[in-house]
Amino acid sequence: MAQTTTKTKTTKSNSKTNTLSDTLNKQVANFTVLHMKLHHYHWYVKGDNFFTLHVKFEELYKEAALHLDTIAERMLSQRALPVSTLKETLELSTLKEATGDEDAQQMVQTLTDDFDMICNELTDGITLAEDNDDQPTADLFIHIRTSLEKHRWMFEAYLAG
């Protein structure tokens, strides 16, 4: 009898590993949504800060794509399967899609909130990875969190102006 697996399941049986795999997969979903949201904002930003934000959003969607690929490849190296459909992505992600009617200030505020949410989740993931002696995953999450914290700080400074 053939065994079937879904994209959200892992081939490992250890429940702690599955939990870490689930944590990684949530970030695959989050960075997929973030990547699309940043593209949307890049294409549709308007107003006095168009030139600044248009370039910044492009920088960020390129970075999000790198994080997405790195996290997915980490999962694959652990014989886990990253989420790879839009339906599964939207079910797993804690981020919401762009609404399509945000102005520039709302775009920046939404991204600030998204970065904060991801940073909190990454902090939990770092602890989980360390508890499972998975230093490469902990290091990956630390690197990503460091970058997002800097972007969040810059957006908070932008919003304060």
C-alpha cells in the first residue's frame, strides 16, 4: 500500500521536530504572503513619498524572496516539505493579504505590524530550535529577525515624522 504525504507534513516522526518543521512552514507561508504584499505596495504606492517607498518596497520584496527560499531549503534539507500552494499558504500564514485600498502611511504601518509579528514568531522559533539542538535553524531565524527588526525600526521612524 502506498503511503501518501501532503505538503504540510514531514517525513520525520519526532513530534518536537514536527513542531519545528511546522514553525518553519509557517514562516514559508508568512514570507510568501509578505513577498506578494510588498509587490502590491511597490506597484500601487502613491503620494509625496512615492519615490522613496517604491524603491524601499522593491528592496524588501527581494529580501523577502531570499528569506522564503532559504527557509524552504532548510526544510527540504531536513526532509520536510514546505508549503507550496496559495491555498495552503493563506491557511498557514499569520499575515493577511494587502486589502488593495491602503494609502502609503497604512502600507508602512501594516508592514511595521507584520515585521513585529514575524519577529515575535521567530523568537519563539529560535527557542524551539535551540531546545531541539538545531543551531542552523536558530541561526537562520536570528539572522532574519535581526534584519526585520532593523526594517521595523526604520518604518517606525518614518511614521513618527
